[in-house]
Amino acid sequence: GPGFIAEEIDADLPASVHIATQFTQRGAFATVAGGGDTLARLRSGAIHAFICPSRPGLGEQVIAGCWDAKSAQGYQLLIGAHGAMCLRLGDGEQVTELGLSRRLAPGCWYLVTAHWDADRGTAGLRQWGCVNRWNSRIGLVAPYEYDDAADHEGGIAFAASPAGEFLIAGTRAADGAVIGCYNGKIDRIGVQAEVEVSL
């Protein structure tokens, strides 16, 4: 061929262009458009969801919550870095983390619930496997134990998140980026105020 050919043409483009770093958000998440302040102020409440995690153990993955990373205040329901469920509560000075010991199985559906009462100083966390031959890639014959529970009494650290933002499948970092994005499916998430839990 003729090789490289350059030809100058008239154009309205500027002679110099300012270039800056552009942030690209990784992962998908949802923000509750209205009522974030109400959800953030729950001193007593419960949160639940059906989840089907794809890759538990691949770092922290937030299911939902009102958490402010700058002040370490609020609440979060999440999968810990070790692949098991965790409830995180913070008051700006201390953080209470209640975790389960049984790792989640990838590709299996669970009902997960957490509750807390800042005035009574109690919290609880539960998971139930919802595995059957229709809703999971792993059948009933797989030798997994799915259910687990933990309770905490004697005081919890909790204060309302000053950010007043309820996020699903992620949490906002101190720099404003959303991190800890959940890898899997979430269904029928809900939050209740002042729930009496008896299991």
C-alpha cells in the first residue's frame, strides 16, 4: 500500500484540550430516592432479604443499609470478607459487628434477617437456606449446612447515619465512590421499625 498519509483539514477543534482523570463506577447498586432519613434514624429495626450470592468470600459485599463511612455511624447487612453474613452497627466511636460462622454457598438462595435495638443493647442475625431443585444450581443432595444464627446482648454501638442515604447492594466510601458492591441476586428486601423478634 501507499503507507501512512497525513492531510491537514480545517476544523473547529481547539488547539489544546485539558485532560483529567475520569472516575468510573464499578458494580451496580441502588439508592432509595425518598425516605433515606427515616431509614437512617431507626434505633430499633429489622432488615431482611432473599439473596443468592454468586461469589461469597470475594471481599465485603453489602446487601443493604444506611452507613456513613466518614463517621462510622449507621447499620449495614453485608457478607463479610470471609464469605459469611454480618451485621455492622456504629455510633461514631465504636463499631459492633455481629457475624455468622457458616459461609454462604455460592448459587444458593437464602433468607437473611438482622435486627437491633439500641436502647436495649441487643442485636441478632439469622440465615436460612431456601434450597430446592427449582431455585438453586446446587440440588438437595449437596452436603451443605445452610442455616445459622447469632445473638448479641450487653450493649451495641449505634447512631443514625448522618448521610441519611439507604443503599442496596453497595456502600458509599469516604471519597463518595460506592464500594462493596454485592455480587449476586437480591429479592424482596425490606426494613421494619421496632420489631419484636422471637425465633
